[in-house]
Amino acid sequence: MEKVAVLGAGSWGTALALVLADNGHEVHLWTHREDHADEINRTHRNERYLKDITIPENITAYSDLAAVTSDAKHIILVVPTKAMREVCQQLIPHLSQKVTITHASKGIEPETYKRVSEVISEEIPAELYHDIVVLSGPSHAEEVSLKHPTTVTVSAKDLNIASTVQDLFINEQFRVYTSPDLVGVELGGALKNIIALGAGISDGLGFGDNAKAALITRGLAEIARLGTSMGANPLTFSGLTGIGDLIVTCTSSHSRNWRAGYKLGQGANLDQVLEDMGMVVEGVRTTKAAFQLSKTQNVDMPITTGIYSVLFEEADPKDVVTQLMTRIRRREMEDLTNILDDQMNN
């Protein structure tokens, strides 16, 4: 059994801590708030994020990074992407031995267009860790905490290291696969949040299943185009971290991104929505990054562009739908085929 530090005591960090605890590991759970750590240790609950779930004795909460990382062989980073650089910088002085770093955060950094693993590798010196592993897939924290069957994927440059993380998490309720496609796994997990915002907007507007099915399918095509242009294997997006994550995030009220989109579709503005949510909606920041990235990669992403205009240019969602429906006629896989042809010819 291992000593594992989980940094981030929100719903997903707590759910992953519960999986590790079920597997018999000693889990240290970090939150930046001392009162939050005290509440978890005193009540064995994390009421704000996972109501009514009992936290077992082998999970101890801390607000001190030195204490939470002491002697840990695995560091699991589950903080919002906008806080990732700051947390990594704070973590460096407390890494007294080489560790394996796994992140379960889904996003792309605006302006730099960096994936989360790239952000981590820029902030933490390579001599302090064995490898950076990404954990992603269709997984609502609420269902994981209830031990409902869930399947995810882990990926790293070194698949042997990914396999150690697979062994760390896998059990009868939480199945873990490995993938060699780090780029594809990270991008699929990040970009699906944009499409989930769109699915929520569609539902908020009162459109039906036809519209949402089209949005998910064409959204997957956008994800595959951008991911493939950045070196991902297009087949990755037909797996758990592509279509699997899209289905769960675009069709469930558990999804923060779907809920945010639903409110936007009903007429709320972005500031209202974010204030009402009270939690990070990763898709908002990722939409900005993906919109910028699509320009640099010269990849057509009309759904992402439309959602960007709703979020940041106050476009009317109904007008955006009309623009999408009246685009020029095309073959379904035309753009992806062109990208693959270009790669084969270069």
C-alpha cells in the first residue's frame, strides 16, 4: 500500500481520494483552506462538494503542503487549471524524493495553449518526478463517490509509469485502461467541456434530441480535427476520453459545463452563471484557449467559435444556431481527411 497525496479537495479530488482509500492506500487530501481541512477531519464529510458521503479514516485532510506531501510516492493534482502553475510552484520545496505526478484536471491554458502536463513540466524540474501521468475519462465525481461502475484512461510518455498509476486506482468499481496517446487523452478531456456547454445551451433553448445528437457528433469531429493537427491519434477520440467523455458531460445534469450552458440558453449572462455555479466551469476558459488555438493551427471549429461568441461577445445563442445550420455544404469528414492526408504527405 502507498502513501498518496491528493492536491485539491473539490468533488473530483475527494472522489479520487475515496477510490484510493478503498484500495487501502494512506491518503492525504490537501485543501488551501484550513477550516475546510478541519471540517473534513472532524465530521468525515465534505458537504459542499460531495454531500452525505462518508470519508473514511485512511483519508486525512491538510492545508499544509509540507505535511500532505511528506513521504508520498504519488502526487495527484486535481486543482483547477487556472491554479495549476501556482500550486506547482508551491509544491517544489516540499518534494524531498522523486515522485510520480498524476493530474486529473481538464483544460488548456489560454494564451500559451499549453496542455496541463506541459504546464506542470514547465513549473516542476524534471529531476523531481519520474513522469507526468494524465487520468481522464467519463467520470462524474458524484457517481464515483457512490461506487457506481466507472471507467477511465491513464496515459504518460512512459507507459510503465502509467501502469503503476493504473494499479494504484483500479478496483471492481473503478476500471482503468492505459493509452500511449498522452496528447489525445489530454485534449479529449479538455475540449469536450466546450461541447458540453453547447449541449446545455441547446437544451436551455428547448431544442430536442436531434439537435444534441448533432452537436455531440459534430463536436467530436472538431475535437478530432484539432487534436490530430497537434499530433494526437484520431482513434483516441473514439474511446473513453473522446466520445465517452462527451456522452457523459453533454447529457447529464451532474456536469457543471452542461448546467452552465443550460443557464446561458435560458438567457442568463456569463457573469450571472459563474456566480450562481459557485464552482469552476473549466469549459469557459478552455473555449477561449481552443478558439485561439484553432486560429494558430488553421483548423475549422465552427461550434467552438459559436460558443466563444456567446461567452465573450454576447452573441444571441439562437443566432449562433442559425449560423451553424446555414454554413456551406460539405462532406462529413472532409477536414479530418485533409489533415490526415497532409500528415502522410509530409
